[in-house]
Amino acid sequence: MSVDERIAAVRRFTRFYTRKIGVLDQRLLRSPFSLSEARVIYELAHADGLTAKVLGESLGIDAGYLSRMLAAFARRGLITRRRSANDGRERVLELTPKGYKAFGPLDEGSNAEVAALLGDLSPSRQQRVVQAMRTVEELLTPRASRDEGKSLAVTLRSHRPGDMGWITHRQALLYNREYGWNEEYEALIAGIMSKFITEFDPAIERCWIAEREGEVVGSVFLVRKTATIAKLRLLYVEPSARGLGIGARLVNECIQFARARRYRKMTLWTNSVLVSARRIYESFGFQLVEEEKHHAFGKDLVGQNWELRL
């Protein structure tokens, strides 16, 4: 195949794909946002401490265009800008509660659109599509970026359809294998998951899913307990991914999110047998405030309540 033929093939594919995902529509997912605006909102919802400079570089957006976009967001009450503690000349960008409310339908709509895109394919064909996309991404990523990313092979994302069932299944199975806990624990997880989905408020709550090579290797939840207290729930890491710092990374995400949302305290409930998790909590400054013997999940346990002042 000649150079001209390869160029034509790539352009043909990009035309096909942009039509498929609706990039040519003036507004994304029938929202009031363009694709570029939605990308900016998505990045602000998933990363703390972003400045306009870092945001523009990571997305490849012209500085002037981004500046006008952020000014419009500020006028609409979607973002706030505060002085950076590291560089007084920089402003750190954050979504407001109104911004997170706008992000929710965008995130859900994007998930639904991709699900519909894959919906007519068999699981094996879906896997082929995903693998082909990974190959394209890998080959078109500059070598320096690929080498830098080797230590960041584990990525974090928000939850999407199917995650709650998977997490319930994996935690129930792992805790049965490792600690002998019975189906009572599975019932507890299922109840927590159901409440999280039905009462989820993206402005003040979050779930982080850790992935490695497309596979879920851990997760954690942060939910509202009161207006000033957040609760960390259901931290877990797959055995195959332990020792990589994933648990600490997930807990740190919870703490940073809670501080950004102006919670004053974080709490969590665990059991004394979960030694690795307790060590992570202690490393972040959580304090044991109460413990009590109890019988649950078919075992005699010591339940513990931990707190962290924010």
C-alpha cells in the first residue's frame, strides 16, 4: 500500500468514526455543550488541582479558545478559580455543584451512547473492537509518553453500568476465600450498591474504579453521611494487583475529593482482620475511635470505626 493509500485509509476511518460517535453534531449528546466543552468538564470532574495551562496542554486546546471557554463557564456558575498554592500566578480550576450537576447527564449519556454502539455486537466482537482501539492508541502514542506511562498502567475512572454487580460478585467471592465470610456479606454489599446508585449525587459523592489493561482491579466509594461528614466505603483491591499502591491511591482520591467538597471529616467502618486496609488508613492519618466485638458474616469479628479530620 502506498503512502497516499494509507493516508486515504486513515481519513476514511476518521470520517466513519466521527459520524458514529456524533462528533459532527453541534451539541454533544443533545446537551448545551460542544465536544470540546464536554471534554473540559470531564477532565475537571476527574482530576483535582488542574490549571488552565495543564488542562490546555493535556487536551491540545488553543490557549485563547480555552480561556474564552473557561470565562463562559465561570459566568454560568459551572466553575470556580482559586489561586494556586504552588504558583500565585496560576489559578486552580474546580467544578461547582452546578458544574457537577451538568457533568452527570454528560457522563451518563456518553456511557449510554457507547453501550448502544456496542450493543448489537457479540461479546467476542466487542472485545475485538476494544482491542483494536487499544492497538491504535498504543501505536499513535509517542514513545516518550508510552515509556512514562509504564508506571501508570493502573487508571482510575468513574463507575458505569455493570460495575456494581461486578464489585458485589468479586468482593463476596474474595472475602469468602480469604476470611470465610458467608453470603451475609454479599447481601450487605448489594444493599450498599443499590443505595449508592438510587441516591447518587455526583456533586458530593463518587466511586472510583481502578483498571489495568481493561480489567477492574479495585474500587472504593465516598458517600455523604451528613452535610459535613463523608463516609469511605468498600475499599478493595484484586489479589493480582496488590502491592502496587492501588489501595493507597484510591483512599487518597477519596480524601482529596472530600476536601474539595468542603467536608470536615471522613469516617469508615471496617473489621480488625482486614490488616492491609487498616495500614492504609493509618498511613493517611485516620484514627481508631471505637471498636466492638460482633458476630457477622458467619464469623466472630471486631468491628472498628475510624475518623479523619479534614
